[in-house]
Amino acid sequence: MNKILRALFVVALIAVLSAIHLTIFNQNINRSYKIGEQNRKLDVLRNTNRFLNYKVAQKESLERIEDIAKNKLNMVYPKDVKYLLITGSSVEAAQ
């Protein structure tokens, strides 16, 4: 009878430890999956960010801004530029 109880105890202990092991293993697999999913999302966000930075750089290019100013807004460079020279409390016209 004593040997049967020990055997049952050992079997129960192995079953409990196996269940704990499987639970931990399952949690690790789930976390690994979630990490992979988050890394894929991060890659998508980085690619989107690169694309948006490229688009911003295109919109901020001086050639494009000058083209819009000249052709769409009909702006022209001034022919005569006058500067104001500010010294202390007086303002003088300088050319």
C-alpha cells in the first residue's frame, strides 16, 4: 500500500509539473507570436514614415515652391529692392 501511494504521488507530481511546463511553454509561444506581430507593425510604420518624409521633402523643395510661385501665383522677383538700415533709434534708407 505504501508503494502504491508513493507511485501515485510521483505520477501526480509529474502530471502537475508537466501541466506547469506546458502552461509556461504556451505563454512563451504566445509572447513570441505577439512580438513578431508587433515587429511587423513596426516595420510598416517605419516604411510609412520614410514615405511620408519623402513626400514632405518633395513638397518643401525650393524648385517646386518657386515653380508654384511663378506659374500658379504669378509672382515675380522685384526689380528694385530697397533696404532699411536700423541703427540705434534712427532708421535710414539704404540702397
